Amino acid sequence: MTAHTPSPVEPTQVPGSRRAGEVRRRGDELLSIGAVLTFLRDDFPEVTISKIRFLEAEGLVEPQRTPSGYRKFSPADLERLAYVLRVQRDHYLPLRVIREHLDAIERGEAPPALPAAEVRPGPLEEADRELVAASGAAPGVRLGRAELLAAAEAEERELVEWEAYGLVAAGPDGGYDGEALQVARLVAELGRYGLEPRHLRATKAAADREVSLVDQVVAPLRRHRNPQTRAHAEATARELATLSVRLHAAMVQAGLRARQ
């Protein structure tokens, strides 16, 4: 990656960058990654060091390095991070679009107009929507490896890691179905928040247990000779999957509320 010093992003272009402005007033003071985290958490309490490192790896910020390899962030770096986190949170823009905004700012141009802030559905609605999206894929549709990577906005190294952890798997023909694409997209999105495949092992294990539980219920129906009974088994499996996803989302929501 070619190092460059990003042009400052004006505080007025970065809603919620109050503390970034405080750092700017100190002059050329450089901050450690821990100090950056402290400043950002006023407005973005969910941000983590892993998230900051991820944004650096994606080229959205390029801190200086000391001879011993420690990151040092300038006030401009802090403002760029605040901009990225803000538009991700309020407008759900993908990183490639955010990068275009930052490039425009570096050229001294006004960034493209942001879409109106959205109201994201709650966990239950989100879970149902994701499940419908996955199950709504046209049957028999197969994606090649390059097509999956393009649709999920991921890189080959990421897919290799997802497959190593059993999160995504190709079919016997080497292709990927709609469910694999949906999983890839969700894993990629979680990665933008600093969650790595190793963090998702518990999620995969829980899903495998739920699959076994559903299978115990519908297996007798699937073995039945009557085609209508077998069709009922598939409908029952889909309903149980929906209920399972909603239960998981409700439990996570309840657990987070209890910590507030």
C-alpha cells in the first residue's frame, strides 16, 4: 500500500466528530490506537480496536508507524475514522462507496450527497427478513467462486478463511447456492465490525445443533411414502427454522437490554 497523508476531513462534514475537533486544536499531536478508541467511543460506543485495524486494512485510514511498528494517528486520521463510522451507522453505505466519498474529500470536492438516515428494523424483523432473503433464492441457482466473491464484496483470502471455519461451503459441483451467498454476505458484514471467522465458531456450532433438533422433528415425516407428508416435512422444517432464528434474535435482544 502506498503511504500518503490523507487530507483533513472538515469537522462539519463529520457529524459527531466533536472530540476529533479537540484533537485538531492541539496541533500535530499523534495518538496511539488506544487513545483513538477512547475519543471515538464517545460517539461510537460499539467501536473496537479490531474495527479500527480492519478499516486500516481496507485502506480507509493510513496511520503513521513508529520504528518499532506502533500505529500513530493524526487528527485527520481520527476525523476520517469518525466519518466512516458515522456513515456506516446512519446510512449503511458499503466501504467502497465510503472510500469514494473520502477520495472526493481528498481532492477538495464535496462528497456525494448522503441518503436519508434509515430506521433499521429490530432484531426480530431483521432475522425474518434475512431468512426470507436466503430461502427466496431461485432453486437450482448456482454461483461460481468468482461470482460469489463479487456478490458478497469479499476477497479470495476471506472466502478461504470462511471455508476453513466451515462457515461457507461449496456444493459437490463446486458451486454455491443462495444460502451460501447469504451466509457469505452476513459474515462479510460482521467482518466490517471487527468480527473474524474465529469469533463465529460458536454461532456455527449453535446452528449445527439447531439443524439436528429440526431434523429430529421432521425426519419421520421425510421418510414417509406419502408425497404430501414429505412436502409437509419441508414446510415444517422451514417454519421451525424461522422460529429458531426469531428465538435467537429475541434472546440476544433481551441479553443486550439486560446489560444497559
